[in-house]
Amino acid sequence: MDRRIFNWAFSDNRLLLWGLALCLILSTGAAAQSPADFVGTETCLDCHDDMAADFSRTVHGQLGDYQYPGLANGCEACHGPGAKHVDSEDPEDILNPTAEMGNDGTDLCLDCHRTGHTLNWEMSTHAESDVSCLSCHKLHDNSSSRALLAGTEEDVCFTCHMDTQSKFQLPSHHPVREGFMTCSSCHDTHGNQFQEIADGETSRDACLVCHQQHAGPFVFEHSPVMEDCTICHDVHGSVANNLLRQNEPFICLQCHQPHFHSILTGAEGDYSTPPGVVAQDPNYDGLSGTSHADSMKRVMLTKCTQCHQSIHGSDLPSQSISGQGRALNR
């Protein structure tokens, strides 16, 4: 070999990449297998013919080119070489991935599914909890869904998240049970990207996908709105309106003191609009009623949004001069 070519090969990064690729192949264990260890899908179906029809309708059954590290496809891509199992007919001699295998079973799926939604699987909450792919997916006989889910998306999620399922039965809830959205509308089940609403630092981004009118930036901002929607809202369901964690004014009083008006004693007796005021406007009939000592409490401790209607933020100054815009009035 020409010495110049020899020196170029060792100085070029491509040689290093080829070496790393070779080490990766050897580390998968593929080198320990030989073509004689694999028998092919047709041999598997001699005994497992009951799975053939359903499996052929699944995405895996229709592909046919996914491979167990470079040596086989079809059944043996997931179950490993089948020669020993064919000879002995012992289930112990073939790999049978199950949900109980946790991340060990998931590693088989990640041999092929290492891109797109599953790219960040190791950083997901499911991976940290040792949840296997087979806990949610049914690979052999689900021809109704390209995702190969073991049921509807809600049924699969609610198998574990029963506390969340109960919240969707509350009066105010996101329309999951009505079919207008699913769990994956907000949650990234295969990773930990911005859709992961459970992550308090990024939940606002997930909410703003639909609720863009609250995105801002506003001239007069409401601090918790800019920080995290879940400070005030329970995103799965609540007894209070608008998914609020508590009814008004109690949700507001967690941070804000009540107006001083609420401690004032109201006037006792009947009241009405002075006749002179009514006479100035022929379309105005005036007001009348009865006031009592607790009237101010009832007025000032009802719903804060009766006056402070732009609670998510506003670009307009408040009507009161003293508020200087911070009152978030309409």
C-alpha cells in the first residue's frame, strides 16, 4: 500500500467512524448468531398458524424488512433465533417478550424504533418507571390501529392512571371522554418533550397550543399566567368552573388580600335611585332594593372576575386611575 494512502486513512475521521460502527455491531450480540440459528417465519407458522391471519394485518406483519440485528426478519426479528425452539418445542428455548420485562423488553423494540417519537424514550417518565412497550401495545392481533394499542388510547392510559380517569368525570373537564381530544393531545408518552404537562416548567407551552389567546405578551401581565397555568387550573378536571382548582373568590384569595370594602358595614334599610337622576334619562327606571349589614361582604366576596375580567393579561389600562393597569379590569 502507498504510504501516503496509509497515512491518509489513519488521519481521516471516517476510519474512526467505521471502527465505532463495528464495535456497535459486535456489542449487540449479532456476531454470536449464525444464519443456521434462524428458521424463517414460514417455519414458525407451521405451529403458530392461529396468529398468521391477524398478524398479517398489523404494521409489523406488512413490513417484512425489519431485522433482528442483520440476520433475520419476521417473527425472529423480535423473538430471536428459533432453531433451538423448533427442535425442542420448549417455550423456554425462544424469547417471549412480555410486559413484565419492563425496559429489558423495550430494548427489543428500540432496536428498530429509535427515531421520531421514541428518540427520547430513556428520558421519559414511563422509562423511569420501568414500563414496557408491551404494557400499552399489542403486537400480534390489533389490526384496527397503526399504533398497535392494546385498546383505545384512553383505556390504555387509564389502566394505570385511574386517579386521572376519575377527574375526567368531574363537572369541568377537558373533553377526553367526549372524544374531542386524547391523552396524547397534551402528553408525550414516548419522551419528555414540551407536551409533558406533568412537568411544571413546560406545561404552559402545551396549554398554549390550543389557548393561544392567553399567550401574550401583555402590557399588564398576571404573574402566575406567565409562569404556569396549573397554578390556578387543574388540567384534568375540577368541580369549579373553567378547570379552576377552587371556586372564586377563594382561588384568588390564595395570593391576594380581599378588598377593604368587604369589611365595611352596609347600610340598613331600603334604597332607590333619587328621582332627579331618573328624570334626566327617560329610558332609565332606576334601582331599588334593600340593604343590610352584610351587603358589602356579599358584593366584594363573590366572583373577582365580575370586575377583574382580563385576569390572563391586558394591553389596556384599568378604568380606575389608582389601578394603573394592574387591576386587569376590562
